[in-house]
Amino acid sequence: MDEKDELRKSEELRSFLFLTVVMVPVLTVVIIAAYGFAVWFYQMLIGGPPHH
């Protein structure tokens, strides 16, 4: 039982590190890029950025 607990803990640590080091930055970049694309597309439809 103790060996299974150690294996589970190491797998849990690897999963946590993968999520925090890889997935969070990737998702952040994807969300920001999607927002930028949405703004760009909206401005393309209405004729450009707003003017004074």
C-alpha cells in the first residue's frame, strides 16, 4: 500500500507541475490571442478603430 501511495503522490505532483508550468501559460496566451482576434475582427467589420 505504501508503494502505491508514493506512486500516486509523485503522479499528482507531476500533474500539478504540468498544469501550473505548461497549461496555465498556454491557456493565458490562447485567451489573450482570442480576445485580440475578436477585437481585430470587430474593428474590421465596423471600419476601424473608433475616432474622436
